[in-house]
Amino acid sequence: MFDFLKRKQPYPPPETDRDTFLVWEPCSRNHAEVVPGFTKYLLDLGYRVSILITPERIDEGLFSRFGKNENVRLNRLPQKAIRALLLENGIGNAKGILITTMTGKIDTGKIPLAQGQKILRVSHDVKEDAAAIDEKTITLHRVDYNGLKTVIVNPHYFGDIAPAAKNSVVDFITVGALRGKRRNTAPLVRAVRKLVDANIRNFRITVVGKGGMRNLPREIKPYFNIRGRLDFSELYDHLGRADFYLPLLDPENPDHERYITTGTSGSFQLIYGFRKPPLIAAKFAPLRGLNRRNSLVYEDGSRLADAMATAICMTPREYAAMQKELDEYAQELYRESLANLAGSIG
């Protein structure tokens, strides 16, 4: 009798039918880079895709390289409204919903579903999500934690991006928060100093992400282009101009063990999607399908300068061959991921 007291939901639910799949990124700040790739997989499987994501990520150009597609709908909804809609209305008539980051802000078991509807969830760190992991959980790569088995789907599509020729002044790029737990910049500073001391100077390093590289020695500052946090459109522009990618994973840093056991890094989606050969420590390469044909692999931080020198001296033909190898692996990974996602949907 008090229905008139119920607060009216200010946001209408997205339009759906049985050929629609919802994609929801519940994290308002991180992991949005996976959304275009998951969207592409669902399009290739024949679905219309309705995306639920923080509006700011849309405004930052997350889909700016994707191209217009009449089967993709970007819904401009705040996260609180998305959660309320899902709990009240379920997923409408959609085939299913892909939640691209597991979240504790909603009990997915309370989302009302019709017969045959699916909820697929993505974990970015199975140790953090262990209590909710099952064999249907999606991860971006194979994990090594307490014998957990997951479905591997790696979303690395941002758009149809043509490979770029190698620059005469080689541009190395690193993306992400500049903290020891994420990427180690000390070996990079030492490597740049070695290169400059050896009179190898036709390079620059583009640094994108929160944090900074304070107290850079004066003699090497000119080789760093510190950009800070950028929106996606600007990030994509810098990636397009770059030659090589620096994940800056340190085999001697215990915090980086998570990248070969329980967790993932958005760097690899950018490497595959933009076909930018990485310079990577050998410990982290095999799990990501990286080897000496498609990447520059070094043993530890003390050899980073040697790998950078090799990259700088690489001929355009050698560079193009390495890009081609990386492209072939990215395509193989795409096909395997597409098949795995199709199997999960059923």
C-alpha cells in the first residue's frame, strides 16, 4: 500500500534482447582497458553489446580507436545506479552479463536471472578473489595458485591498429603507476645512465601514469618525457608513436611474483593490442607468450641497458620482423580466447 513511497529509479534499464550481452566494468578507476577487447569478442560471437561503465571512462576515449559499430551501446550510468538496476531488474532479456572485474560491492547471487541467462566474471588477482573463484571464472592468463583452474580469455583489442615503422629516435614507453609494487624504475634509471655514458643517445622514454620519477640525475633528464596520468585518447596516441614497451617487471622484487602466479598487468593488453615489442625480464616472458623472436628478453635488471641498446640499434627490417612475430602470437591468443569465451557462454 505504500508503493508510492518507493524512490523512482532515475535511470532506465538498458534495452536488451536474447541477442544482447551486457558488459559491466564495476571498478570506477582501474581495469577499463579490458572492456574494448571483451566487447570485440562478444561482437565476433554474434551478440549486440550493451556496456555499463563509469561515464568518465567513455569521455576519456576508451573506445576512441574502436570505430563506430551499431551493435555497441555505451550506457552512461554511475556505478551506484548500475548496481541498483541489476538488483532490481536483473539483466532484462539479455543472454548474459560479463562482469569484467570481480567486486564485493554487489552479491551477484542476488541478481535475478531468467532460465538460461549467464553471469560471467573476470578476476584480475585470484589470490584476492579466491573465496569467490570457480572453474568458470575468467582470467587473462594461466594462474598458479592453490591448483585453481580458470577460463583464459585475454582481451587485447582496442581497434584495427596498423603497425608503425621504427623511429630514428627510438621511443620506449612505460605505462602505469610508478610504484615499486607495480614497476621498478631504479633499473631503468641505471640503464639510461649507462647508455648515455656509452654515447648512445638516439632514444627517449615516455612515462605515462600516476606518480613520478623524482630526483632524476640532471644528465639524463632530457631523455625522459614524463606525461603523468593521461586519458585513453592521449595514451593511445603515445602508444601509436612508441617503438618498444617497458613493463619494468623486476625478477628480484617479491611484489612482482604476482604477475606470474595470481595477478595480471594491463601492460600486456597494450603490448598485444598495439603490437609494441616489449623489453622484458626472462622470468616473466613465457607465461605471456613472449620470446626472443617477438620481444627483447633480458635476464635481470643489470642487463636492461644491453637490451635497450639492442633495440636502439635494430634495423627497420629486424624491427618489422619482430612486430610480425608479436602480431602472429596476438592473433593466436585472440583465436584461443574467443573459443574459450564461446565455450563459457555455451
